[in-house]
Amino acid sequence: MTTALYLLRCVQMGISIADLDLLEVGMVFDMAVESSNDDCEYQELATQEDYDKF
């Protein structure tokens, strides 16, 4: 990923240049991945019972 693309993704997520001083690169990457998952539809969601069995 180039610097320009990194900054573009930050702007698209609403992260300001000032905010970047407070965030690590890895955190921004994690945020980008999670934001791309926002539109994902899952066929089945885990319930509390599923978590308890796990």
C-alpha cells in the first residue's frame, strides 16, 4: 500500500491527519478491514448458547 492510498483510505473512514498521530498503522489497517466487513451479510449468527458451548 502506498502512502497516498493509505491516506485516501483514512479520509474515506473519516480519520483526520491529527487523529493519525494517535493511531498506529496496524490499528488503521484493522479499522479498514472492519469497515469493509460492515456490508457483509451472514447466513447464521452465533447465539449466547453457541458461545457457551464453545
